[in-house]
Amino acid sequence: MIKEFKDVNPRISTLTLKNKNLHIVLINVHAPTEDKDEEIKKEFYDTLEEVFDTTVGNIKIVLGDLNAKIGKERIYHNVAETHNLHEHSNDNDSRLANFASGKGLIIKSTMLPRKDIYKYTWVSPDGRQKKQIDHVLIKNRFKKSITYVRTLSGADADSDHFLVGIWIRVEFKKRYRHKLNTINRYDIEKLEEINIQKDYGRKICETLKVQQVTNTDDVNDVWIKIRNTVQQTAKITIGIKEKRKKPWFNQICEDAVQRRKTAREEWLKDINNKERITDFSRRRKEAHNIIRCEKRKYIQNIMKDAEKDFRLNRTRDMYKRVNGIKGDFKKKERFLKVDDGMLITTEKRNSLEMEKNISTQECPYPILEEIKAQVHRLKNHKSPGEDCIQAELLKKGGEDVIRWIWQLINRIKGKADQIIEHNQGGFRADRSTTD
């Protein structure tokens, strides 16, 4: 589980993973290149040491682009061993080795035997130079926790660096997750069309006749048949509303990404081929520009629709479009008003006022017109319950659905009066909640 993410500066960030008795801290870094000034390099490693010392965690792993070519010199065998790509080190390597020695770390990415194609993490644009400059460091005490490190050249990360995979063996406490029931939302906006609305009501009427719902059936069986009829008819007539995290990512973007992926795969087959390098670079720029352009078009269209809704006084649609871009969530506040019009803001006063408004009169059997009025009084655009039936589905279902709901409520009330004893059923005339 992720506990904390902290952005220290543009070159250093930390991610803390927590368990019941274990905290793993991943310190992601991007070190200055070899040609940077000495002051910039010194400032980077001073900041890295401070972050490493102040970060709280059982296991600390430093990883990322350290721009250090680690050679096979004997002085570095204690921290890096000999399973590295380069024969000679550069200046950044000596700084990295000094940092590792001072903090009791080892460079795990140069300690595991593997082929050279799984060692280099960066290739120059012309394909001539291959370097192993991305590394993984861990405390010497926990060196066995990392079982393998290798370059994953097949992963399309859209970067001049290859993705580096790290295999970590750390025992985490097993966390059990309860399976959540997903609630399907139907595309109720289609019910605004007259033809679809008539087709929906006609199919519900026909399905109820096929289901052979009768008053002699059990109450639960009647409700299950009504619920299944509404759900199946809605699914066939209007369908389920699709949820897309990135609606602007259309077929044009998908084709551009696929062309970039194909060009990258061809380049990996022969990284020294200049034509393939040029083609891959062109496809990367093309995909980036297309995705950015399509996203901007999508946002501009939403803003135009929101302006149109504002001019036509469609406030709900306007806020829905704007909030869809913002993605913010605001908790709904519930307030009550007293007789003099003042708002009640405390939960205790809320409960007291609600108790005052509870009727203690005996409730008669409802008539069909009352049920019809209550159904049409339901608010639109609200989340459905466990039955996945939105209010619009009942409103547009026709007379048959309302009639069966009315009969069902009357049967439930009759059975409730028979089952509930006289001393039970709170908030009713001369009855309490005492068992």
C-alpha cells in the first residue's frame, strides 16, 4: 500500500510503501550528467544524502538515472563487483561509489550476472553508444531482498532510456479485499427520444406478460420479476453507459501509438540502422503531437457545449461538463430549516427536528394515483441502489410498471400489519420500538 509520495525537487522524489511492520522507501533520482558543473553535482549529492538520512523506512532503495558509468576497477569491487557493462569509470561513478560507501549501500544492478543486452539502459540516437547509467542501490544488510535486475527493452516507455525491472522478495502481510458489487448505469439520456421511449415502454409491457406476474405469487418473487424486466429491457433498449477514463483517446490516437510501437520494435531489431532510428524518432513526435491535439480538441468542444448550455439555461448539463474536466469531489451537505427559516447545521439539532416531523398517524393503503405521483416526483440523474434501477427507468416504464409497484406495496403493507405486533413498529400510532 502506498503511504506517501514526496516531490523533493525536480531531480529527487520519494515513494513510501507500507505494510503492518515494514516500510519500503523508493528514492527516485535523476543525477546531473558528466558535463555539468561541479557545484551542481555537489549540490545534488548533498541533497540526496539529506533525503536518505531524514527519510524514515525499514528498507531504502535508491534507483533511477544516476548518469554513472561504473567500471571494473578493483577499488569499486566492494560496492559494485564486476558484473557491469563498462571497463572504466567516469567522474560520476566515483561520486556514486563514495555515496554508497558512506551510507552502507551496494550497487545491486552491477552484481548480478546476465547478458550484455540486459545491462545497457541507454542508447545514443545514432545507435553507436550503449551505456549502463541507470542503477539500483540498497543497504548491504538487505542485499538478498533484490533477486534480479535487468533491462526490459521490449517495454514501450516512450523514452531514450530503457525500462529497468527489479525483482524484490519481501514478505508482505496478505491483505484481503472484499469484492465490491459494481453498479451499472444505463444510458438514460436516450430515453429523451420519443421513439426509444415508446419502444422501451412497449417492451416492458410485453415482458411482464411473458413473465406471468400474478397477485398470487410471493412478494419477493413478484419484485424479482419486475426488477429483472426493467433491467433486461433497459439493457436491450438503451444499453449500459460506458465509462472511459480518457474519452479524448480515440481511434486516431490509438493508430498513432500503434505506429510508434511498430517503429520502435523495428528499431530494436537493429539499433545501428539510421533509417529505423529516424523513423522511430519521427513516429514518436507524430504520436505526441496527435495525442496533444486530440486532447485539446476534446476540451475545446466541452467548453463550447458548456457555453451553449449556459445560454440555454441548462445549468445541470453545464456543471456536469465542467466538473468532468476538473474531477473534484465535494461532499454534499444536508441542512434543515426550522419554522422561522433558519438553517440547522449541527447533527444533534438535525435529528431533533426530524423526530418532530415524523407522523404518528396510522398509514392507510396508498391508491394508484399516489404511487404514480411519487414515482414522477423522483429526482432525475441520481445514483441507483443495489437493484441498479434509476428513477428515469421507472418514470418511462409506463402504466404497467407503476401498477405492479402499487400492488406490491399494498401486499407488503398488508403482510407487515399481520407480522408486526402491536408493541412494535416505532413512529406509528400507539406503538414503540420495544421488542
